[in-house]
Amino acid sequence: MDTAEYLPMFLAEAREHLQELNLAVVRVEETPDDRETVDEIFRAAHSLKGMSATMGFEAMADLTHHMEDVFEILRQRRGGLDHDAIGVLLECIDALSGAVEAIESDGAERLDAAALVPRLESLVRTPAPEAPPPVTVDDLAAIAFAAAGGRPLAHVSVRLSDAALMPAVRAFMALSALADHGELLASAPPIDAVDGFEGPIVEAWLVSEHEHEVLAATAAQVPDVQSVEVAEIEPAAADGAAGVAEAAVEPVEIPAAVANGASAPQRKGATTVRVDAERLDQLMHYMGELVVHRTLVESLAAEASVPGLSQAMQELTRSSQALQAMVMQVRMIPVDAVFMRFPRLVRDLSVKLGKQVELQLVGKDTELDRTVVEALGDPLVHLVRNSLDHGLETAEERAAAGKPQTGTLEISARHAGGNVVIEVRDDGRGIDPAQVARRAVERGLIAPEVAATIDAARAVELLFAPGFSTAEVTSDISGRGVGMDAVRTIVRGLGGEVTLQSEQGAGTIAQIRLPLTLAIMAALLVETAGQPYAIPLERVERTLRLSNHTIRSVAGRRMLVMDDGVLPLLDGAEALAAAAGAVTARSDHAVIVRALDRRLALAVTSLVGQRELVTRPLPSDVGDSAAVSGGAVLSDGRIALIVDCDALVSRSEAGAERLVA
């Protein structure tokens, strides 16, 4: 059987199962008697083993089989597995993940489990209990009837074709399909022990409210199923096991279309399909082109006097906006795709550092654009590592400070308007401004006489300086001076911002604020020195005419006097000249923007209006040298540069420091 066409699906599902195993094994170490987690482990491991064997990856199937022997211990004893056993299982999961990556790169497993299998076998070398007598079909029927407790109980008998190549896999698929339509009470073979099944009859007893025809059609959808019979178990048939087994069976006719694999009642889970990420990107590209063309047609329609054109344009706009919203929604995925890596990371690092840590994940269902989620992983890993290494204390230190010995690390996500806010919060020692100042002096970032003036806010900014670290010893966890600087660089590249709040002795909160999507954004279009610029709409507080307000010069800087305060006034052409090569021009308007918890005024020549723009990345040399984060093609063919408001604030503060110096 040629399995090449199934390889992409195998790789995707294998990664999902391994991620599930990672999370479940870490969870079962914390709550050993959680039967639901134990069942989840068995389902994921069994599915992975079956898929690997079907695809011909015997090394993966064999290692997973030995892991199942250890998982069986979780069912047989209370109290779970010890720390060493959990460590071996996690090493096996890492080895399987490496095999999946190797299969994707060159088609070979490259899995050497010679060192892992003996360690797994040593965990299960206990005297085997005397095997109980085999359970008969009549016994299963009686057990199922007793468990049903008067609820509608159906007996389903599935006959597999004699030509079925993988009867064990087909039996598992049939029982899983039936389990989606009710409560599976008993089966022959048992759903968690179908490995040695050779066919051809699969029997199941389940409580279900579905019609018999639906149950039959569901089982018939499984490949290699020859026939299905469904019978209702009547209370009168409960006088003995034999009576239950001999309850009248009413064969249910399976429509030919169903038997041939055509449409049938859909099971849960059949409502989703896998789509290649490149296709989603291409779909978004075409959607972006449609937005650009729609904007052009809108401008042309506004100048034309064709009867009915305005109404038609409104309908086109409404339909395209609905399509745009749908395309954007398709690209959204839960931030849990990033969060799910942290239970394992926190577990490993806390063990390595000798700290007791409770991880709390909040808002895992919060959705973000796929591109944003993919880029978010590294910044969050930096923040989590910093919290564990620098923030949280050891149990002894916490006890001495009057804190619980177990520290708390919370990672949360929530929507805030057109943005998503992600926070990494710990209840550790917080940031010590004196220590930060001392390290900054040692690294030549500030003069010794300035160290005494460093407060909490200034200390936070120093943490983002390139090459800065408070670690006394460089390790593989943190301390190389690339963490916070890398976080700010990546987050700003995504059009977001990162801030730190800390209280010494109480903990630290690192907050990342990101746009929901990077592909299409709402922006205020302005012009300065003949060049169009786009300011993200969520950063715009208000616009005003400069002629209606007072402008003063303070320490060589222009300041805009407003009723609610005095703001730095930047000349748009001068502040953005590195991107456009523009010169100072007359400015009639100002845009008040928010960035890095600050406000400033940007003077521009004119306000064009609100637009929906399709963003495009800029070459790295342009983005590094100018306060812009991307570009967008306008309906007239010109390119509008997207203003990086955070970079504007940084430049404004740097300019102020130079003037003071």
C-alpha cells in the first residue's frame, strides 16, 4: 500500500498526539489519580502507535508500545508514577518528536530507542498477577445491561470484510465512531485492547438516543465494513447473560450510497478539515488584493454620476467586508497553540533550578492570527525563562520572606479592542533598581554617578538595553543578555509593544500587546512632505488643527499645549525622514498617538482619512533605520509607510536626552 499521500496527515496528527502526551504526562505527575488524564494518555498513545504501524514506521510503533506498558501502571495503582519514571516518558516523547522531524526532512525515522526501551522495561518488571478468567461475550452483555440502568441500550454487531488488511485498526475506528453517538459500555474486543484483534466480528453495547439507522450508517462509514446489525436490548431479556446475548437482533438495511462510502450522517469532528497553511496565506493575499481594488472602485464611484452605481457599490462593499471578516476568522487560531508548550518547559526548568512552581494558564481560547501566534513563541519563552530564573525564589528564600514555598507563574491572554494582551506574571522577588544600576555600570551602559538616580521605571528601560543581563553567571537558561532586547525587537516587528511592571518583593508583570492580525489593518492615512503614511487606528487618540493650539519651546523641544497636558510635538517629515528622504514641510494638523504608555503629537501636512490597508513587510535595513514597521499599496498605486509609534516615542526620548546632555 502506497502511504506517501498520507504522510502530511500523519505528520500533522503525530505532532498533535505528541503535544497531547506532553501535556497529559506533566498533568498526571501533578494529579496522579486524574482518570480522565490517564484515559487521554492511552488514547493519544494508542492512536500514535496505530498510525505509525500503518505508515510503516516500526521504530516509533515499538517505542510507543513499550510506553503503553508503563502507562498501564497508571491504571493499576493509585499515586501515579515517580519522578524518574515521568522523566523517562518525557525523554521518549522527545525522541518520538525528533523522529517526526526526521521523517518530514528526509522520510526516515532515525529513531534509536536502544537506550530507552530497557529503561521502560525496568519500570514494569513487577510480578504479574494471576490472570483472571477470560470475559465472554455473554458476560460483556450482562455487564453492559447492568451499567445501562434502564436507559436505552443498543447492541451493534459489525462484520469486517475478509479482505480487511488491518482488522485491529478498523475495529478501533468502528468502536470510536460508535462512541461518538453514545456511551460505550462494553465491547468485544475492548476499545483499549484491539491490538491482537484479527476479526471479523466487532460487538459493542452502548447507551444511545440515536436511531438504529444512524448507528448502522455511522459504523458502515468505516472502511472494510461488510455489514452492520443493530438490536435493542429489552429489559425482559435481562434474566441472564445468555438471555441478553440472545435478544432479538433486527438487521438494519444500510443504504447502498453509505456502503459505497457516499454521504451519510456526519459524526462529530467531521465538521473540520485540514487546510495547508500556504493556501490560507494565498487566500489572504487575494483578499488583500480585493480590498485594494474595492478601495479604488469606491473612489471612482464617488466621482461618477451613474444611476444606481452608489447602491451597487454599497452592496459590493458590504459583501466584500463580510468575506474579508470570514477570511480573517479562518486564519484565527487559539493562543493555546503557544501556551501548550509551557507546562513541559516550566516543569523541566523548575526541576533544574530546584524551585517549586505552580503554572496557571488563563485565556487559552483567546484567538489570534496564525502568523502572530507562530511569531509569539520565542518572546514568551524568553519571558517565562526570566521569571523562573530571575523572578521566582527558591522554596527556602520564599519561606524566609514569609511567602508560600510554591511560587506562582501565570500566563494569560485576553482581547482588548483590536488587540490581544498577553501577560506573564510571577509573585517573585521583583526588579531591584540598585542591582540593575550596578550591572548597567559594569557593562558601561550608564555612568557611575547616574546609578544613584535609577528608579524603578528607569531600571525597567535598562533591562531592554542590548546586551544587558542581571545574571551573575551565564547559563543555558538565561543570562546571555539577549532576552529582553530580543523580546522587544520581535514584538515591535509584529506591530506591538512590550512593557514591564514590577514591585520589589512582590513580583513582576511582563505585558505584550499585539494586533489581532497582521494582514489587513485599519489605519489613519496622513500626508507629510508629499509622502503618505499610515498610523494604526488603535494608536490614534485624536486629531487637531495646530492653529487652534499653543506651541512652546522647552529645552530646545517643541511642545504642544493642550487642555489635558503638554505633549512633545514631533515634525512628521523630520521624524520619518530616514524612510522617505523628506525635508521639513509645512504642517497644519497633528495626530495624538499612544505608545509605550505615553502620548505624543505628530505634526503632518494633511489628514487623508481612515483606510483599510493590506500590510507588507519592509526590508530589514529600512525597518531598522526608520520609525516605520511596514508598507501598504494604496488605490492610486503609491506606497504608504506604516508608522511605528513605539519607535517614535523612543526617538523622541533619545532626542530629549541629547538636548539635556
